[in-house]
Amino acid sequence: MIHKRAIQLVILQFLLVFLFSCTTNPFSLERQYISLSKKVLPSVVEVISVGMKDSTGEQWFDFFQDKEENNRNDFESSGIGSGFIAESDGDNYYIITNKHVIGELEKVSILTSDNVIYSGEVLGVDTRFDFAVIKIISSTHLPVVKLNISNRLKIGQFVAAIGNPMGYTQSVSMGIISHLGRFGGPKDNLSDYIQTDAAINQGNSGGPLVDLKGNVIGINTWISSPSGGNTGLGFSIPIKNVYSSFRALIDQGEIHNSWFGISTGLIPGVPFYANSRGAFVYQVVDDSPAYIGGVRPGDIIKSSSGELIDSAQELILLISTIQSGDTFNLDIERDHEEFTLNIVLGESMDDPLSVSKKVKPGFILIENDTSLIIFEILAKSVAEVAGFMKNDIINSVNGKTVIHIEEFYRELNNGINNIIITRENTQLDLELNY
């Protein structure tokens, strides 16, 4: 009887230990937040934009308001945002913030955690990501944060948003990652945002979103809110998206935006592509990095270096995080066969419209039950010059009848490109010469 009782006590103790280990320890979580605050707060700064002018009329705090854009005149005001010291080189310290915090200024004031004001030089910006780098010089050692540029973030992961909301400096708010890969947000911004419920308000902009180890995973940028105040819908730019631009500004003093040379979108909703996933290539610029690397119209771009690409947005984002001259690989599907291409990206051009006449084929097709129809045609393209028009019906390419999108691209990529169309019950014989 005593032996049986002893066994029961051992089992009970085991269950208690097991249950305790499976339960979140609030004191442990509290210690982690205290630890990360001590680690990161000394590197968080206040960015003071005095007399800020923005030729676009966009005030920095407008990014915190969920409302339609209004036409405004240029303005002159003062603003306060956040930033964090992300790297040092001797007496040079480099601060990351949002571009909308600094407006069009070349000089700003930086208030560090020890209440010292420095003159900051705007080293450069990347408007695609609402990203800016500021340099200050200090003979006194300043603490630097660590950046986490991995892809291993998880929904539900604990995070902290740190900054200067409403002018309340050195503030920390607790939350989780609510979602990953959110597209949208402020006009012309390109990012797959980290969504968080950590409190973010006006003044948090440009501050860090950090994990429990105190590593920066994002830049707090905007919230969705009708009032402009925190609603638990905050969005941060993943630090991995801007890391190459950050390095380029420090190492070279400028960003060389990359150019690929395709138009991409959703995979056509036709039976041939029913089981395909990725970004569909509708058009390719002749002699572009994409064309030289082997990409052709009708290809599906599925992944890069093992990272799946599920949409055109993801592909565009990937390319924009790579500097011109760099090489990356793409996994391609063509006619249900898969292969890998190595692409060397070119540098973006000041006048992208200049390549219109090199775009192949120069139009977008839609497929119905019996025919292919030109849905959209690119102005000044070879196709427009050759006489193709919207709503033309494609009958054949190089003498072969085509009624499906995959058939058209297959023949197009074989060259020559003699195309017979029907327009208002009249057949026309046209050619695409690139």
C-alpha cells in the first residue's frame, strides 16, 4: 500500500512539473521585456525635422491616418519622429528612420537617449520603402542595435515597438506579430509589412520593432486608423527589405536601384495553368536583364534561392531588395517543365517609357472559350506600331492556329511572329519585328 502511494505521488509531481512547463511564465516574459528595453532603448533616438519641406505635400504624420489623399500646398513645419542607431564606423554613427519623417531635408537634429543633441546629415533615402539613413558624428561611444534580417519570423511571436509616440520619448509597447506579408499601405510604398498589435502612434514612425532578444526586425511606419491614434493595427517594414539599401548608402553613398525588364501579374485562370503557382510573365523587354538571362513571355516564376514566390507583388519586392549588378537565381516553369536561371540585374533607367518599343509582345491577352483577344496594348510598342489594336482576335501565329494562351506564347518565343488576326469580321496579316 505504501509502495502504491509513493508511485501516485511521483506521478502527481511529474504532472505538476509538466503542466507548469507548458504554461507561459509571466515573470519570465516580464524579465525578457525588461531585458530588451535595457538593451535597445539607449540606441533609440528622436529625429527632429525643423522647417521640413515636402514638395509632394505629404506630412510625415499623414502615414498614420487611414484616409484618402487631399491636395495640399507645400508646407513648412516641425516634426518629431523616431530612429535607431544601426551601425558605427569610428566616430560615424548611422541611424535608420522613415523617409517621411525627414521630408525633403538634408539636415535634421538628433536627440539621443542621454539627452545630447547632434546635427544629423541625411545620407540618402529609398522612397520605394519609405526608408532613410542619417549620419551623426560623435566622439562619445553610442550603443548600436543588432539587426535581424532572417526570414524566420512567426505569427504570434512577441515583439516590442519602441520610439517617441506623441513626443513621449523612450517609450516601449508590448505586442505580438499579428500577421506577416501584408501588402498595401501608403501610396507608392513597396513592402510586405509586419502587422503588429503593439501600440504605435504618431511619433513612433521610424522607430524599431524588436524581438524578445532585442534584435530589430522592422521599422514602425504606419497604422490603419480613422482617427490617427492606435487601434492595434500597426505596420512595420521588415528590416531585411531595406538592408541592401542601408549597406549601399553606407558603403557607396547611393542606391543603385535594380531593373529586371518584365511585366508580371496573376497566372491566367485557364485550365493549362490550373495547378501552377507563382508570378506570371506577360511581357519581357528585349535585351533586358530578364531576356538576356533567359526569361520569356509565358513563363511562371516560382521561387528564388528556395524562397517561394506566390504573387507578382512578392517578385517585385524581391527584385527591389537586390542591387543592380548583383546576380540571383530564379526557378522557372515553362510548358510545365521547370529549370533555374541566373539573372544579373541591370540599373533602373530614368525614362522607363523609352523601352516601350522593345516590349515583347506589347499586349496582354485574355482567353475565352473559342479565341484569344487582345485585352490591353502598350502605347508606342512594336505591337501598336505594327497595327495591332485592343479587341483584335488572334487566329494564328507562324501559320499555327492558336486558341489558348499557352499556345500563343509557345509560338511567339519561336521567333518570326507572323500573326493573323480578326478585326470586325476582317482578317489581317500582321508581323511583330523586334
